[in-house]
Amino acid sequence: MLTHNPGFPRIGAQRQLKKACEQYWAGTISRTDLFLTAKKIREENWLLQKQAGIDLIPCNDFAFYDQVLDASLLFGAVPSRYTPVATDIKDNTEIDLYFAMARGYQQNGLDITAMEMTKWFDTNYHYIVPEFTAAQQFRLISDKLFNEFNECKRVTGTTPKPVLIGPVTYLLLGKEKQNDNGEKFDRIDLLKKLMPVYIDVLKRLEDAGAVWVQIDEPFLVTGLTEKQKEAYRYAFKEIRNKTNLKLLLATYFEGLHENTGLATGLPVCALHLDLVRAPEQIDDVLKAIPPKMSLSLGVVDGRNIWKNDYSRSLALIEKAKAVIGEDRIMLAPSCSLLHSPVDLDGETNIDAEIKNWMAFAKQKLGEVNDLKQIMAGNNELLKINKQAIESRRNSTRIHKQVVKDRVAGIKEADAKRNSEFPVRQRIQQLRFNLPLFPTTTIGSFPQTDEIRQLRAKLKKGALTQKQYEEDIEEATVSAIRVQEEIGLDVLVHGEFERNDMVEYFGEQLDGFLFTKNGWVQSYGSRCVKPPVIAGDVSRPGDMTVKWSVFAQAQTSKLMKGMLTGPVTILQWSFVRDDQPRWQTAFQIALAIRDEVVALEKAGIKVIQIDEPAIREGLPLRKADGPAYLEWAVKAFRLSASGVRDETQIHTHMCYSEFNDIMEHIAHMDADVITIETSRSQMELLEAFAKFKYPNEIGPGVYDIHSPRVPTVEEMVQLLEKAAALLPVQNLWVNPDCGLKTRRWTETIAALKNMVQAAEKAREKV
Ligand code: GLN
Ligand code: ZN
């Protein structure tokens, strides 16, 4: 049984790569220093994998920014707008062109936009979207892959397994850019042009001594058209005919489902399966697998932080062994470990009992090796693992019967407001007496350096809790005065007391824990440190009431209470793998519900429950969408439905496309929803109009992602567009999202214009 690893995190256990890249961009370290840091990380990773007993060590899983961008450079798919960069950079090197593509280039009179970025399947990783033109040419222009292969070989003394994005997935990840004459084309048709270069790459690897090559084709787990399936057959036949490498075809994030026959029919030596996400696919694959093909069993979760349940993995391995024999089995994590934090050993603050249930990337490699040892007869390892799994199953530290009982006792009525929306709307109109086009903001105001420093000082002990809170109070009061002066109708407290919209709640809820260095790459040099939901979630006490009440006491205007919704808290955390996601979501929902009720009781009349992550929780396979949306929307409704009709519930979502989920958005039944629309010129709103969205809605009129101050006229125009699409009495006026990344000057100027725009819009009605 060969063990291998689809990929290792490249940020470094202490985020060394992030720091080095940012310093290089700022011009404070040299290119040589940057390369040295990168080299050190790679070497450490490789040796660590060797020590862990991994037979096939991956190379080319390292990237300075993103592995898809690496592929674009490898294949020479560099958009023409970057041509001037090459001549602008003195002693031009690939790395500067690469960073220009990732981040844009603003220097020496050049102002070239970055390439687009989007989410990598259903993960929180973002890749750089390849851009293709109808006349696209490919050519091999980068040596990175080959250098890394040689380097890894030297460092480990083994023959590494290069990791490459598959040709079909690479094209499908990209986007067609029309040329001036508007010529339309299908990027999959570029395959004929890509394949010669792709084969060149493989041949060069072969010449360098490569034996195994991992070709990542995650699109095989998604719904494919006939043409795309044909593309797979063509591409792999070409590769087979022209090289002698051992091909390991890697699929992950889902099961192969209807593509099982396609995948097992491709001429490859081994097929990798994600048996964490889709363990049931093993049966179909074992039925379909041809006589000589090996199976790589991805049994160790590459996307979460929990210890592997060896008994469960062994059952899958035994099943495969019975059909294809030990020799044709490979063992691996389910997908690249890019999606898990690097090393649990550094987590000295986690309670020992709970830590014994966890595994980060380094530990996961050990698990792969353990499984191999157990298959070879080492029962002691299995016994130790069983004890850990057993202790997690029974620990009263994380299992709270009252919480479980409460979820089990949820009734339909709990997820329903007392009255239907039209009744609530009338009651709320009478109570609030707001003008047409009421103005508000989404919650946060600028998180200035001073505010961030307050938190840092508090952590270091340089500030007492009391001093800290006084300073936050001062910031809050001043934000309220600013909003009053601007003339906004519904105010917010500014969220100055919050570090992050999920962490802030996680820290106050039972069932969560936090890591010191559990960083995962999100994009480029940006890393996130998701909270860990370790146990049953409950709310020991009020979380936001004190701040909301304080803020409301400062003004006679309405003050919105501000909460993060259950689905977003779930989505942006490491979740439990010992119960279904919906169960965890409902536990969080009940905790948020109690907070909503507590806010109402404390006199807060308008409460916003943010759910920006609802859409990104959608499963990869369309067929699984409705079931997810049903529980996700129910979780929101549970959190929102504990209050009286006169209390106005808002929700907020950004970056959302709504067309295909409109029915579910409406079913959330928030009294007011605020969404991001300004960049799309209200296009997003059309989905709401077409659906005849019945509740109130605030389409963003101000793009908060840019420091630019929008003019009154352009916002009036956006409002007119909105008024043409939806009933005026349902419209609110607000920015696209929170203002925490903006500076005060532009924020004030933009909001003043926004209020004026609302006034003008009122006159026109
Ligand atoms: N209330 C949050 C804020 O204003 C919402 C953030 C978000 O939608 N991502 O910052
Ligand atoms: Zn937002």
C-alpha cells in the first residue's frame, strides 16, 4: 500500500510566507529573501512528510499566491494587458509578473487591474480565474514546476509526485474574455491547443525522472455536459498515448456519482476518491474499476481539524481490499491539506482532552501512516485511536443534554413569526413612522488603527477591561453623533467592540474553542483562523445587549441591534463531524434566538441578523441544494421568530446572486433585507422584482469596497431603478455592506450624499 499526500499547506506554521510576501510587496525585503523563505518552507514541509512516512511526496503544491495562477503562468496564459509590466520591471522576473497578475500593477504611470478571484469549489480558498480569449495561445513559459521537482528530489532523496491541475479542470476554472469584435467561444474548445503544451510539461517531468504525476480534476465530481465528458476522454487519451508517466487522477470535494463510469474509463494508473465527503461512492467505483487501476482512498479529512476515526477508515480500506487487493490500494488525505491548519503541536492553550480529538495537517499525515501500519497488523495504534474517539463520543465537556433536547423539541411554530408580513409591516409602520426610502447602514463603522490597537493593548494587559470599554464607548458615542449629523434614520452602534463578526460571538458562546495558529489560506497572503465548534452550542449569557442598550440610550433615533446569523457562524467555523451540520446550525440558531429576545426585552426595536454566508453554503451538487436551503433558512427563521410583530427583523447578505435561490430568500421572511447591488447597477434586484419579493428591501447604493465617494445623482439614479422594479413603500437606502474597511472621511462624505439621494428620491414620488 503506497501512501501519498495530495498537497500540503504552504503558508508555514507561523504564516512565514504571508509575512514574506507582504514585506516583498512593501519593498522591505529583497527578492532573494522572499525566495529563501519560500525555499525553507518547502524544505520543512517535504522533510516533515518524509518523516511521517509518506511514500509519494507532493511537489508543485507550493505557490506564492495561488496554484491556479501558477498553472496560468506555466501554460503561458498571461492576459495581454500585462505585456507592459514585463517591460516596466527592470531586470524583470517571473515573480513580479505573477504578483502583477494576482494583485494588479500601479506603478510608473501604469494602472493595470488584477485578474479576478473566486471561490475554489465549496471551500473558503479563492483562486485567480484564468482569462481566455478566442485566439488564446498556450506555451510553456515557467520553470517553477521543474525546479521544484528537482529541488524536492534533492531534499528528500525520493522521487517526488508533481501535482498539476488537470487540463479540463484548468479550462473550466477559467472565463472567456470576448475580444473587440465580440466573438463568442467556449473555453473547452481550447483543449486542442492546450494539450500539446500540457504534454510537453509531462514529458519534461518524465525526462527529469518523474514516475507518478497527480492530475487534479475536481470537476469530475460536478455535473458535466456531454461535450465536457468528451473533453476528458480526449485529454487523457492524448496524455496516455504520448507519455509513460504513472497518472494519479485526483477527484475531491464530492463523489463521482454519474461520472463514475467516465472516471474509471479514463486511461490512468490510479484514481483518487474523497471518501470523507462521499464514502458511499466506494461501492459504485469498486464495481466499475478496470482490472489494473489502483484506487487512492482519501479517508483522512483534508478540510477539518478532527482526528480520524480509524475504525471507519479501516472499514473502507477493507472493503476495497476485498475487491482489488492490497497492492492496488493507495492511502491519502481526502484532498489537499491546504484547507487545514499546519500543526496541532503548537496549540498549547487547548484543553488536553479536546486536543486529543484533533489533528491538523502534520498530524493527518501521521494518521495516513498509522492506517497503513494497522493494516499491517499494528493493533496498538487502533486501540489508542479508539480510546480518543470514544472519549469524544461520551465527554460531558461537549455533550449537553439540555441543548440536544431543545433542538429535538423544536416545533414548526418556533420558526414562524406570530403574524404574516403584511400585518407586521402595518404594525411596524405605525410604530416607527419612518419616511419613504428610510436610510440606514449595515453595521460596522471604520475599524481604525486606534480601535484595533485598543484590542491589542487589552490583550497585552496594557489596558484594563474598564479602560478598554470606556474607549469603545467613546468611539460608539462619536459614531452615533456622526450618524445623527448626517441625518440617517436608523442608526447602528458601529461594532467597534468586535474583532470579527463570527469570532465575537464564538468567544461568548459555549461549545466553541479558538486556536493560536490554526491559520488557513483564504487567498494570496490572506489567512483566516476559523473558530472551532467542538461541542453542543449554548448561550451562557447576553452577548450584545449591553452595547446595544448603551448605544440606544445615546440617541432618540432607532438603534439597530446587530447579530451574526447561525448559518454564517457555522459556515465560517470548523464544524463538528460527529453530527449533521443542520443540528449544529439549529443549536446556534437557538442561541441567537435567545439573544434576539433579550435585545427586544431590553428595548431594542430593530434587530439585524447578518447572513452573508448562506449562499456559499450551497452544496456542490445542484441536487443537494434544496435540502441544504431548507435547513439553512429554517435556522435563520428560528433565530428570528422569538419576537413580537412590532419588532423589526433585518437581515443582510453580500456578494450574493439570488436568481436560483429567490424562493428561499423570500422564505427567510425578514422584515427588511439589505443586499449588495451597487456594482451590478441594481441588476441583482431584478431577481427580486421578477419574484415579486413581498418584504422590505434595501438594495445597496454605495460600493463600500472602494474609497470612491459616490455622487448624489448616481445614487438617485440607482434608487429610481429600484423604484421601477419594486414597490416604493418597501425600499430602504443603504450601502452595500459594512464600512469597517473604509476611512472616516470618505464614509462621511458618501453617507451625506446617500441621505441627500434619499431625500431627492422622496421628492420624486
Ligand atoms: N454587520 C456586518 C458589518 O457591517 C456585516 C458584514 C458582512 O456582511 N460581511 O460589518
Ligand atoms: Zn455584507
